[in-house]
Amino acid sequence: MRRLFVLFFLALIVLAHIGLWSSDTVPVEVKTRLTLLNALGWAVILLPVLAVNRWLKAHERHRDD
């Protein structure tokens, strides 16, 4: 169920970017800034989550040994 939610969420993000970049009313500079801001925002959210996940798995393996 979680995997389906993640795939749906990623599809929404991709569709939003397609909609942004196919719009003729938004200047290219604004499109670029919004895309970079979005990528930076996801990096700020996802990189710490992935790092904590790896740390937790390492400690769980260490505790099991």
C-alpha cells in the first residue's frame, strides 16, 4: 500500500512539472526557478530521511550481532 502511495505521489509531481513546462503563459526563467526550488525542497526533505534510514538499519544490524 505504501509503495502504491509513493508511486501515485511521484506521478502527481511529474504531471505537475509537465503542466508547468507545457504552459505558454509562464516565462522560461520562472519555470527553471520553480523546478530548481522544487528539486532543492525535495533534497532537503529526502536526503536526511534516507540518511536516518541507513543509520537505523546499521544500528539494527549491529544490535542483532
